[in-house]
Amino acid sequence: MSLSKKPLFNPRNKPSHGVLWQDEAPPIVFLTICTQHRQPWLATDLTHRLLVDVWRMADRWCVGRYVLMPDHLHLFTAPRSSDSTLESWITFWKSQFTKDFKSETGTVPGKWQAEHWDSRLRSWQSYAEKWEYVRNNPVRKGLVVRSEDWPYQGEVNRLDWD
């Protein structure tokens, strides 16, 4: 008799979303959002300023450190309370950013990819490790020699582990 083993997990074609609160502490989430068809329109002074303004205004979630690449962005975020989902917050700030961009320029910015990737960080070490990877993204792509020279990065709110 032959027993076939089932895989321990099912491979995913799409990201699994949903952020759970545990131990009364809000999670820190690592988020990646791409432009539609990876079109390189994000890394500009105007886009950078408008995104930071929108993230400050869309304050149901706090944006910590972030890096804008030409065709995607990475950011760390944490909810201010458990009554706002990550998905609704992302939808809100994408929409507000598009309105603000159109209001300022008279044109519509490039489009966002519909999906995003998120993962809940489990410790300060993983936050530090992920940040080190993210901040060196422009160097790996040959956009700058030193990560600190990339102008499209920053920190809106300080996210600390309790």
C-alpha cells in the first residue's frame, strides 16, 4: 500500500491578505505595491510629496519607513486601531493620491496594480532585516551607489515594538 503525502501548504498564486491582532499589540506589516504592468512612474518629487501627504492624512494606519522605486513601493505600516482593514486603507489612499495628483497636475498618474503583498512582521529583528533589504533596493537596481543617496525614501511615523 502506497501512501502519498499531501503538501503541508498549498502554493499561492495570489497573496493572502488579512492582518490579525495578537497579544493586544498592533502588528507591523511589510507592504509592497506595484504599478500596473510595472510602469516606472513612482520615483518623482511630486509623487513622493503627494504620497507622504496622503499617508499623513489617511491616518487609520501609520506609515513607518518606506522606499519608492520607479515601479513599486515598499513600506512598513501599523494600524492605529482594529476597526480599519489594510485593504480598505490602501484603497482609500490610492484613490486620494489619484485625486490629489489630478488636482495638482490636470492629468491622471499611472495606475496601480490591483493586488499587493503584505506580511506581518514577527519581531524587531525581522523589521531591521526587512528595512536593510528595502533601503538597499535602489543600490541593487543600479540607481544610486549608496542607499542614503536615494531621494525617494523616508519615515512618516516611528513604528516601535512594545
